[in-house]
Amino acid sequence: MERRNIAIDIDIAEAVKKIAAKRGATLAGFLRRILKLVVELDSRGVDPVNVLENAYFYETLASLGAIPIPVAVLTCTERKCVIESLKEFFAGLREFGISGPLLIRFLAKTLGAAVTGQRILAPSNSHIALVIEAAAKAYGLDARKSGAYLVVELGSLEA
């Protein structure tokens, strides 16, 4: 494979090199991984810069304990309506190619559910369980009640 050098300001290169090292990667490997994702996003018609800006926004939301929800949920007055609206929302995310296990892990961490390996635990009758169970069902993942908890088996994060 042919290689090409790219001119980058030295301070930026050094900062990225430190970031790569923190994550156990070389600068070249780290940049290769990022650039492959840029190409993949662009091939799907998605602006890679918008993805990073949105990720920053969502990390900010998560740090405040918030998650995006469908507007339809705001009009619901009954639990059944909330569940159906969430299922439709998560089914839409699935159709967009969003990874179920990654989404559910994000929701669990943001909402404060227990994340242990490939398993999520949330109190059965909580709003946390309601959201996580709707997502799990939309993705066809194993979600079951076990005593006082909802248990979701994520399986592989590559799914």
C-alpha cells in the first residue's frame, strides 16, 4: 500500500500523539483508525465534523444526566404510550444502523444503571428500566425481569 505524508502543525501533532498514547496506540495507528471512520461516514453521506460536534454535545448531555428522547414521549400521559413511543424511536435508530449494544450501554451509563461486562441491570419498576427495556426490545436483545431487576444481555458490542 502506498503511503503519503500529511503536513500538520507540530503542536497539534504532539497533542494527538499524547492522546493516542493514552489510548495505547501509536500516532499512525490512531490517525489511521480516525481517518477510516471519516471515510466511512462520508461514504454514508454523513459529515464527519458534525459527528464529532454531536458527540461532544451528547457527552455534555450525558454529563448532565440527560438523554435525547422522542418528542412523542412528551405528549404521552400513560406508561403504555411512553413505551410504544420509545420502541418506535429505538426501532428508527436501529434502521439508521446505530449499534444496539452501544446505544444501550450509553443509555445505561447516562441513566445510572449498573453495567457489568455485557450485562445491564436496572431496578424493574424504574424509568431507567423502561427506557433500557424499550431499546433492548427494539434491537431484539434479551431483556428479562429477575427479581427486582431488569437484566439485559448485550452480547457482542460489534452486533
